[in-house]
Amino acid sequence: QAEVERAQAEKEAAQQAAQAAAQKFAVTAVEAEVVAAIMESAQAKVKAAQTKVEAAQAEKEALQAALRAATQEAAARDAARAEVEAAQAEMNRARAQVEIRQAERETQQTAQRAMAQ
């Protein structure tokens, strides 16, 4: 009788140990799924951050290109302004020469009139 009870107790202990092991395995499997989900989420976050960095880099390059274009446009405007100023200076020089010739003619005419009197 005692031997039967002992065997029964061993059987129950073995069943409990088997149930505990099965529960532990189930918990471990759930934990593994949770860890896998966390890793997937972290990978998605890293990928999103990389995409943001790439977008920021593309925006930086676009801004740099716009700055270069604006700088070139400003240089072209400055060059055009310098050409206009040079043309104005040439017109002023030509006008001054005309005025000098006119003054010389008037002086000559005045001298001729004075001699004629």
C-alpha cells in the first residue's frame, strides 16, 4: 500500500514537473515572439530614421543647388550692371567729346567774327 502511494505521489510529481516544463516552454515561446516583435519594431524604426536622414540629405543637396543657382544669377546680374555702367561711361565720353568740339567751333567762330570786325 505504501509503495502504491509512493508510486502515485511520484507519478503526480512527474506530471506536475511535466506541466511546469510545458508552461515554462509556452512562456518562453511567447517571450521569444515578444522579443521578435520588439526587434521588428526596432528595425522598422531604424529604417524610418534612415529614410528621414536620406530625405534630409536630399533636401540639403537641393538647397545647396538652389544657393549655387542664386549665386550664379547674382553674378550674372552684377556683370550685366557693369556692362550697363561701361556703356553709360562710353556715352558720357562721347557726349563730352561732342561738347568739346562744339566749344572749339564756337571759339573759332567767335575769333573769326572778332577778326572780321
